[in-house]
Amino acid sequence: MDITRQEVKQRMSRVVIHNGTVYLCGQVCKDASKGIEEQTQTMLDKVDELLERAGSDREHMLSATVYVRDMKDFAAMNEVWDAWVPEGHAPARACVEARMARPELLVEVSVIAAVKA
């Protein structure tokens, strides 16, 4: 059983690859002072970077769990999400309202993807 971990810290690994599957830890925005649209976009930009480093991409996403601080931001977050997900490649997805680790964070995502063949 081969498990590859990237950016390993005491508490978590940023990326874990096992058996052709990529697991990303929760990703948040680059600048928490921004609104939901920019927080969502920069969070998804980070997902793109991590998937690429792991040998995957958004067309190979299997599952995503999106956490929003307040469901009032659901529609605006979805506008950015929908533009980002390639047509015909939407992952299984859940979206829940959740308290964030820092109050200024509006959105977070965890992604599972297949490694490109």
C-alpha cells in the first residue's frame, strides 16, 4: 500500500494520494478580507494548484464538500463554482453552513479527485 503525503504538518497533510485517489485538506481563500466571490475564486485557484501538483485536475474531481459561513452567500458562491467546474465534470457535492476556524473566512472546500491516467 503506497501512500504519498505532500506538505505534511503535525496536524495534517495538505494532499494525500493513495490508490490513484487524491485527497485535499480543507482549502480556504488567499485573502479573508475579501467578499464571498473573491474568497471562492482564490480558494478554487488553490485547489487547481494542488490538484495539478498531485497529477489531477478539476475534470477528475470525484467529490467536493463546500462549507459556507452563512447560507446567504450560497447563490454568490455557486456562481463562481459553476463557472469553475468544467461542463459535464461536476463532482458529487455537498454544501453545508458551518462555523469557520476564523470568523472572516466565508467559504472552505475539501476535494477528492482521481489521478489522471
